[in-house]
Amino acid sequence: MNYLEALNWRYSVKKFDGKKIPSEKLHPILEAGRLSVSSLGLQPYHLLVVENTETIQKLIPAFYNSSQISTCSHLVALVSKTHINKEYVDNYFSHIINERGVTLEQLSSFRNNINSLLETQTQKELESWSEKQSYIVLGSLIMAAAQENIDTCPMEGFKPEILEDILKVDKASEKIAVVLALGYRAEDDSFQNFKKVRKPADKFIKFF
């Protein structure tokens, strides 16, 4: 199906059927996240993919609504950086140099732009910026999943301290911004039968 059909088909699943997503379906979805839009290309985030059923079950107490977690195939935690230091930026530029065959001197203007961002933003502003970047990735994952006929449910209602302890997140430099449950909708999830309700186009879009 095309992307508009996929968006009409998808909904935030309330209960999955427990069936596992095959790797040939899962990996393109994760790759879409990796290729997602990223301001300055810095990708101040990464993904933690939980596929082990026992580990998923351990995570259930961290969520306020557990029906999706207890029945999903995979759980993806989007981890955003709370601190972006010189080492992180140095590694980023080393990667660009290796991939594109350019020199650091050729990238000096770009490097200065990034340094300016890091120097002029407060720690709270940088943390917010990083978290917003991870939500762009979330959108890419949801869109890709829909086109693969994989169901999803983005989740913000969780206790981060439990998730971050179990998933061994480095709390000194990063945090879990949002979580995405993936799987296949259960037959008895009545929400799949509801008509999608969104603002009409004339209330949502204005042209100037």
C-alpha cells in the first residue's frame, strides 16, 4: 500500500497478538530510523531494541498501561543524549571524514556551526533539542512500520528509572525519551474498528 493508505490503516494498538515480527520485516523499519532526518546529522540518540520475551516481561511494571507491553513482539526505546561533549562531536567528524573521503579542514565551517550551537545553548536547551530529534525518528519508525504492515503504539507513560535500570542506560549522559511497541494487532482489539478521526483538511492546512 502507498503511504496514505498506510497512515489510514495504522492506529495506536491497544493489544497485540504476541506473534513475533520476522527479521526481514523488522530490519527495514529500524533502518528507516537510522536514516531519519537529523539536525546537523549529529544523531544525538540511539535505539535500544528489546526482543527477548523475558526482558519485555520484566519491563511491564515500568508502564502505566501494560497491555501493549505484555503482548508486543518488540519494544524500541529511543534514547536521547542529555550531554553532547567534544568527544562525541570529534567522533562524528571522524566518521564523516572516513565515509566521504574529505579532510577536517574542508569541514571547518560546519564544525564551527556545531561548536556555536553547543556553546550558545544551555544544557536544558540542548537536552530538549536532542529529545525533539528522537521524536523525528519515532515518526520515521511508525511510518516505515505501517508500510511493512506492522502495527505500533508509541508510549510516553512509563517510569524512566525502571526502564533505564533494566536497559542499562547511562543516566549521566542520556535518557529514554519515548518507547515504541511493535507487533501485530490482536483480533479482539476493538480500536482497530474505529474510524480514524482527524481534523478536516480545511481546519488543519492553511495556504499563504
